[in-house]
Amino acid sequence: MIAQETAHVTEEAGLPLPTADMDGEQLFMLGMMYSSGSGGCPMDRVSAHMIFNLAAMKGSLEARVYRREMSQEMEREEIAEAQRAARRYIDNGTVVLAA
């Protein structure tokens, strides 16, 4: 199953978004879609970093590597925005982390 098949699609934009039932690998694949601008996702470093962060928290080692590499190309403010967005997903219960 690919990330786009399991991601929530917003009504207004039609963009695949992380969902609570996605595992680390599915989140990693979704992050790859945003980092490369593929699968109906715009190329968006902040969103990709946020999703890689969520994937890393769910155990994806690959996401940790890609998040680190991506952060080297980003401004400090972009990284902070991505981290705040990841926290909002967690706080809203949109993405549930393993205990």
C-alpha cells in the first residue's frame, strides 16, 4: 500500500495528509512525496520535514536520515515551523504515536 492510498485527502486542496493509522514507513513515503513534489503533492520542504519528523517518531530510521539532510538545506525558521506543525498533528490526535 502506498502512502497516497492511506493518507487523508483534504477537500479543498486534494492534498494527501498524514493520518492516525499511518505507520512510520507510510509516513516516510508521504514525506518523500512532499520532498520531491510527486503523487499529487507540491514540493514543500516544511511539510516534508514535518512528515519525516512524524515518521521518525513512529520508528522510521530512513525518515531520520532524510529529515537531517533536509534540515541542512532549510532556514532555521522553516525548521521551527515544521516542528510546530508536527506538534499540532500530535496534539490534535491526527497522528498517534506508539507508547
